[in-house]
Amino acid sequence: MGTLDASRSGITGFIEKGSAMSHATNQPCIISVAITGSVPRKKDNPAVPISIPEQVESTHEAYEAGATLVHLHVRDEEERSSSDRSSFATLQEGIRKHCPDIIIQFSTGGRGRSFEQRGAMLDLRPDMASLATGSVNFPTTVYENPPDFVRTLAQTMLDHDVKPEIEIFDLAMLYSTVDLVQQGLLKEPVHVQFVMGVKNALPARREILEFEVAQLQRLLPSATWTAAGIGRHQLEVNYWTLEMGGHCRTGLEDNVRWDKDTLAKSNAQLVERVAKLCGEYGRPVATAKQARELLALKPAA
Ligand code: ZN
């Protein structure tokens, strides 16, 4: 750890002894890759995979580089965010063929999709799907997740045996998650992702992450967690997460750049960097089998 600079390793006072840091040992780290998203276009970075063959290939390369969970959106021919069920089906089939044990996670995110469309592909039974447990402002829009809709989506995931990844864009969503567990709409152990650095939502500040993790561990002790930093915060959040014992997310959905001056070459390039960092922090990169065990998912078919 001697090579780490102060900004990466400075611990503030939020983490109590026996909570987050006691887990920050050598637990394998699950690397998630968010390959496409709903925002970046080819004009932002030509490496963003848009067509289904591009998405399958990009996932395969990222898997070879160490990613064991892939977070998926689909697009239409004009690169717009889509909800097309048959695209999700074809994509899932292609990925299963080339990366049989990778954990497949569909996005139920909002941009350009109606409430009804957002859960309409869950009967395809991906391993996981994203579930935001509240509403929040995004840079120019409201990310709308009214209570009834959240409950319906959670119930649909239960019905199809799809494990949610809870997306925490704002602090209240953490406490709504606890309510959903108490109402029987979420099964434990839950898996939570803290999203940091979306303009108008939670900023990427380490103290916030430490507070969120400490609250999660107090309220839902069996939960697993990861964090995603958006844009220029991506790598910084990876450092914090590795050090605090969480899992990591990277990929072109959240950040199309390699550094300030260069575009990332591929999703795999971003995954390779995180895999290398895991070594630096004494965290083995989780295999797909380990990732499934850590998240209490069924073994690959
Ligand atoms: Zn997404």
C-alpha cells in the first residue's frame, strides 16, 4: 500500500472500528462493466458499443480482462435508448454464448422509456436488474421513480427471480431500500450500488461514501455493495471502493475517457486498469464463480 498517495488513502472519521474497514481485507473484488448506457454516442467515443454484435464483442473483451458482471442497455438504429424486448433477448443470448458464466444485469433506467417499458423485459430472467428506489434530479431532467412504480418493479423482479442491484443516487434511497426489505419486496442479502458524481445528485465525496457504507452495514448487515463514479470521478471512486472493501464498476456508460486528454480505447481497457488496481490493493479479481457466490446468485446454467 506504500505507493498510494494521501488523497487515495486518507480515511476520515466516519468508519467505525469493526464496520467497513474490517471487511476491507482481501475479499475478491467483483468488477462490473457498464458497456453502453443510454447517454454516450459514437460521436463522444467511437468505442461505445451500440449494435448488438458490438455489445457482445465488447462484453467478451471486458470479460477476458476480468469483468464478471455486465450492465446492459439497448439502443435503436439511431443510437437512442431503447426498451425493445427482442433486442434484450438477442443480446442476452449472444453474451451467454460467449461468456457463459458472466452475471447479466439489465438496466431498468428511465431515459426515454415509459414506466411500463422499463420492466417489460424482466421475464427474460437476466441474473440481475437495476432498481433505483427513489426519484432524483439528473443534469437536465428528473429521474422519476415514484413509490408505487418502485414497488411494482421490485415485485416483478421477485416474480421472475431477478436479483435487483439497488441504485442509490441520493441518500433517501438507502432508507427506502430498508423499507422495501421490511415489506418483503426485497430479499436479503441485497446488493447496493452507490452512484456518485451525477450533476444535481450526490457528489463524489469520500465522506459521503463512508457514511453510506456505514449506514448500510448497520441497517442491512448482510448487504454487499459497489460504487460507480461518473465521468472524471470514475477512477477515484474505484480507489475508495477497493480500499473500503466494496466492489468496483467501470465502463464507457459512466465515463468515455481514459484520462483528461485521451478517450478510452474500449471497455476492456478500463476493466484492465481496475483489475491491475485490485492487485495494488491486495484484492484478488473475483472469478465469475466467486462473484455469483458473493452475490448469492445461482451458479451459471
Ligand atoms: Zn445503466
